[in-house]
Amino acid sequence: MKALEGIKVLDLTRALAGPFCTLMLGDNGADVIKIEIPGTGDDTRKWGPPFIGDESAYFLSINRNKRSLTLNFKEDKARQIFLDLAKDADVIVENFTPGVMDRFGLGYDAVSAVNPGIVYCSISGFGQNGPYSSRPAYDQIMQGISGLMSITGEPDGEPQKVGIAVADIGAGMWGAFAVMAAIHNRSHEGEGQGQHIDLSMMDAQVAWLTYQAANYFATGTPPKRLGAAHPNLVPYQAFMCQDGKYLNLAVGSE
């Protein structure tokens, strides 16, 4: 038996951060129902090539272990169907621009009124409140504004993003962790009460900075791009050899 068997998740997310969150919940046994826009569905279904059948490899990589239905929240009937589903759900994950779900009448307050135990996770670029809350967010932008691109790449080169969409995937991982913690709290400490998780991609990225941020606060010196090198350990990088190939060396004790 997997850890989340018996947990029902309503997945209102698209693109990468939210679907990766619900992917992890599904991989751990949750019953995930992906709710998409009628006609087109999740935009990433067409993000290719490559395609496997009619769907992109990108979409399929982050949407396994999910069932799917379509609802148009501009229609009263669709909103009522969603609320009926929410009455028996354990978790809702959404990544609409902050305020959109409230305008549909499907925000945390509305859902918790019919299901006090709901764990409602909202993933956005900059959080549900604050001066940047209404701004859209993409992985490329979040890697830049969080400072990650300023410490990635060669010392004299241009800022580089990580080779995968780490801002999206990282936010999804934090989201899954937060959802599971909230489920645990509901069962053990919360007396059946759910909660609203406000997950910011910005916060998720800054959390990755760890020792780079600590080094800055300790010295006042902004971290720099070091290529494959490490700011604290030597030798700890990739070295080009005479034959043009690279030796990747990591020594933590010198």
C-alpha cells in the first residue's frame, strides 16, 4: 500500500510546477483527477515535438497516474460540479493567477465552507498577496529574479539557466511536501481541519540558495558564477584533459 492511497486530489494545474506537484502525489498513491479547459486541455499537450501519438512527451512525462475531465468555470453548472467533487476531496492544487479562483467562487474560503478538511494548495510566482502577486511567472523568469542565473555559468560568460526547469520542478516538489505535511497535520494535530497552502515559486527558488545565501550574509560579498567550480571546496569541478575530454573531480576534504 502506498502512503497516499485513499487520498483524492483535484488537480486544476497546467504547464509544469503544478502538474509536477500532483504527479508526485499520484506516484505516492493518490487518486488524481486533472481538470482541464474544454477543447484544448492543458497547453503542454501540444508542446512538442517529440510527440507520442497525439500528445507531447513533455505532457506525458508529468501527467502520469491521473484521470482527466474538462470543466468551463465560466458556466454555473461546471462550478457546481467542481464544488460537488470538492465535498469529497482531500486536496485541491491550483496554479491560476492569484484571485482567479476567488472570482469563480471556488477559492479556499468557498471550498472550505463545504469541506472544512480540504487541503488547498495555490502555486503562483510571487504568492497570493504583495506587490508582485498579479505578475505571471515562467521558469526562465523565476531562475533570473531569484538570483539562480547570476551564479550559474562561466565566470566571464552570460547568465545561464539550469538545464532543466528547476524553478517549476522545485516549486512542484515543495508543493507536494507541503500537501503531505498538511494531510499529516489534519490527521494528527488539526482535528480534521484543512488549510490553505500559499506556495510561491520565488520562495521555492530562494530556498535552494542555502550556502550561497549564507556565504553572502556572512561576508557581504555577492556570490559569483564559477562554472563547474565550488565556492567553498577545491578541487571540486570539471577539468579539461589533454585529449579534450573532461575529468569531473570532487574532493571534499582538501
